[in-house]
Amino acid sequence: MKILGIDPGSAITGYAVVKKGKKGPNEFEVLDFGCINAEKQLGESQRLLKIYQEISTIIKTYKPDLISVEKLFFFKNVKTVMPVSQTRGVILLAAEEKNIPIVEFTPLQVKISITGYGRAEKKQLQKMIETMLDLKRFDRKDKFRKKDDAFDAIGVAICAGMKRY
């Protein structure tokens, strides 16, 4: 089973394509991961279009069986809620157009699934993901593979794979 994990953001959206292994319930292989950079200098509708087009291309390329999206649960900055919600909307639209099932998980659920601790720091989550998976074959000098958003997307994909799929 292939799972596309997505960490939506208004300027940077993390994505990861993970294949669930057949040997065990917690065996995963990362096929691709990174970030979609919807530059802030683009207008709002242009950023949404770019995210939609790139997610659609990822879907077309990898043909995931399931899409797992990080769920909005709380924001300190009210100004970011609407743009991130709009980003989630274009992601859900891209998935729905291809009739791909969608699941959603809060950051707390992802952290518990990956680290066993819901208040784990982002660096702890990243370290656990690096321990679980072989990411050496990817160019880690690529700044969009170093970002927290990319690792959050891997976590969201793994969370879906560990839950019930």
C-alpha cells in the first residue's frame, strides 16, 4: 500500500510518499519526500494553484492508495488559519478528483504514533523517523528535504499506515 502524507501550509507544504511493507505492520519505505514551495511573493490564488498542481502531479506519479493529511486543531496565529484551510481544501480536492480515500490526523496523534509521546519536540519526531527509515539514498543537501514540514509529512503517512490501513 502506498500512502501520500501531507503537512499543509500556506507557503510550504510538506509531502511524503511511503510504501507500507508486507513483512510487518510497522515496516515502511519512503519513495519520495520534500516540500512544495509556494513562494510568498505569489498571490494567494497562485499559491493555491501551485500546491494543487504539484499535489496532482505527485498523485499521478505515485498513484497512492490512501492520502493522509495533518488536521488543523489549534493555531496561535488566527491569520494563518484561513490560508492553511484553503491549502487543505485544494489538497482534498486533488485527492477527491482521483477517488483516493483521505484520512486525517492531528499532530498529537502523529507524535504518539511515531515517538510514543504526544508532546515530543519536532527534532525528536525527526530523529525517530530517521531511525525507523533509511533516508540515506535521498539528497539531504536539498533544503526542502531538511525542513520540518517534510518530516511531518512522513510522520503523517506512517501514522496512517500504523493505524488501520
